[in-house]
Amino acid sequence: MRKLLRLMLVCGAVVGVSGLGAVAQEATLPDGDATIASPRPLAPGVLRVVAPDRRPEEAVGPSEPLPDLEFEAFQPQFGPVSDTGAVRASSVVFRRDIWGVEFSYLPLRHAEVDVPQPSGKMQRKVVWYLVYRIRFDGQVLQNQERTDAQGRVSYQPTLERVDLSSLDEIRLFPAFSLRAAVVDPITGNVTVKEYLDRVMPTAARQIQQIEDPNQPLLDSVAISTEPLYSRNGEAPSADREIWGVATWEDVDPRTDYVSVQIQGLTNAFDVKQTPAGKQFSYKTLNLNFYRPGDEIDETRDRIRTGVPLVDDVQEQREILTFYELPGPQLAVARYDVQLNVGVPLVKVDTTTDRNFDPAEGAELEAGTIPAPLVAALEPLGYDLSSASATVSIPGNRWLVSASRNGESVDLEVTLAPRFWRKKGSHFEFNDRLDAFWSYR
């Protein structure tokens, strides 16, 4: 009897829909003997891995005035004006340590599960879900101070161990949002709906039985209860991994295109100065899927990974508009004579028309300064009221002469494509389409 029970446990660890490799768990037999029931291994390529995205520019904030401090401007007798507190406080660079995690996921799926209702009864419903794995490699992007032979100080963002950073704790608070597009087959009109991740313990347990009974799946709330790193705790282990599941209910069964947007996987953020004050946006992982099918027998339609590519150029543009693939940006830098480098100031999103042409690029080609560029630079003390643009590289780089604190300043504006690049009437992609990072 004991041998038969062992055989049943081993078979249960092998047979199933899919596997989620992780830390093994122990199953105890009735007579006290034990056997190891490990999660099933995955076939190569089934688990899609998105590496941590920690970029040097994220560890350095834009040059901006120091808040809450007032300095009286004056003309020193034995030193330059640039060394006074008023001038130095008007242009301060804030630096921070940036962490991020590796995010791996299985294809988006849906299944019929029993969901408890307010009445206390169970209802059979279709739930969309995403099974994922999180790993932290113990590395943090930190600003390392360096001094050259002339005594000039500069900072170089470098990956170092987390215990050498200024961070006392790293804790995940993941937020999952599912954007769905429904295309009317008659009119062609597109309706976009958004669904937030629902914490459904009952559904999560049923999904665990579908995917792998031996692998616990945590929801977004349970993941936040334990820190990934604590200065007073154990050092992060490269073998440690956390498996979770995000669930959505009542998703429109006619959905054609799907984008899952995830925040909380990194502490990177972006700040833009607007007339209404500072506007914060947070680094977001976008996972793209599409579903060829209809609302009949919903769970039999397979959800595919990536962005569909079609021959019709106009239809392709509409598809990319839904997935919100970021367009090019205008990157502004000020040339620093002492350091002999360009100091990044701001990045401004461009406005593209239905042909994916940036309107701000056309303005710079004509010699005028786009209003979004002026709005981004004025809070930093730059006066562009009489500035004009000259073409350095047609369609790509422009030079702008501005003034700041009464002194002339040369600015360089560059068109920086991100995920796609315009090529005549068509365009090409320079990055993967199934998963990408953006700020939202």
C-alpha cells in the first residue's frame, strides 16, 4: 500500500497541463515516511524571462532648482557668480539607488473556476490569469563618486551589491492592470476596457491545481508581506524565487488585443515639471498578447504572445496605437565645459500623427522651439523667449541657444527613437514587441 501511494504521488508530480519549476516541497505519507514532490520542470522557452532593466539615466535626476531654500543673489568680489549659493541651488542634480527584479511569466490564459459571490454561493466564471516568477539578483545601480587628476568630482552609476547601497529594505507592491480592446466586426470601431487585478484566493487555489499542485501561487497582497531584502535580514540568494498569479474576472469575451501593465517591479520613476506642478510617472512593464477568436466557448481560444503584424499599414498603425508603443522623445542636454560632457536635462515626449511623424521635429526643422520643450525647460531656469533652433543633423539633432541667469547656454536636442523608427511610409522595430518597459 505504501509503495502504491508513493507511485501515485510521483505520477501526480509529472502529469498535468504545465509546470512551474521552483523549490521542492515535501509530501508526508500516512505511516510517517516522506517523499519529495517537486514542481514540474518547464520545457525550454515556455517561461518568458524579462531581465531587470536598470539604466544609468534612472539613477540621476534632472537638473532642477533646490526646493524650500532661498538664497540672495549677489556679485562676489573674489570669485565667479557660478559659485554663489543662489546659482548653485538653482541647478541641483538629485541621485538615487535603483533596484529592479527579474520577471518571468507564462502565457496569459483563462479558465473556468468557482468564484464565491456576496450571497455566499459559488458561481462558475471565466477568469483570466497570468502566472509569473520573480527573482532578485542582489544588485543595485548606485552612483559611485570619482575624482579626476584635476580634482573634479563626477558620478558613475554602477551595479553593486545591495548591502553597499543606501537602501534599508526592498519590498514589492506589484500592481497588475489588464487593458483589453474589442473591435466591432461591422463598424471597425475599437472599444478599450481596463481591468484591475482581483485578489481571489479561491480562484488562485484552483489555478494552482490546473498549473501545478506542488507550486504555491501568491497573490499581489501576499507577495508584499515579506521584503525581498532587509539590511537586518539574510543576504539575497540567487536561487530564491517567488511564484505568483494575477487574476481578472468579467473580462469582455470579445477581446481581441490585450496588454498587461505591471508596476512595482522597480523603484525607477520619472518627474516632469508642468504648469500645475510636478508630474510623476512610474516605470511599467508592458506584456502584449492577442486573441484570435470570438465570445463563443471562450476558454477554447488560445491567447498568443506578442503584437499581431498585418500587411495593411493603416490597420497596423491602429494596432500599435492600442498597445501604446512609445514614440520618439526629444532628449535635451547642456554641454558642460569643465567635465567635457553633455549633462542630460529633460526628455520630452513627442506628439505623433496617424503617419507616426513627430510634430515637434517638424517645428525644430523650421527653426522654432516646440511649446512642450519650453514648458519643460523654463522651470529649470532656462529662458527660450528669443531662442531659435538650427539643424545639426536633419531630422535628428538640433542646436538651441538659450540663456540662464543672464548667461548664454548652448543646448543640444536629439530625437531619440525607442521601440520603432519611421522608414518612409512604413516603420521598423528596434526592440521586442512581446514585452517592453515604459513610464506611465
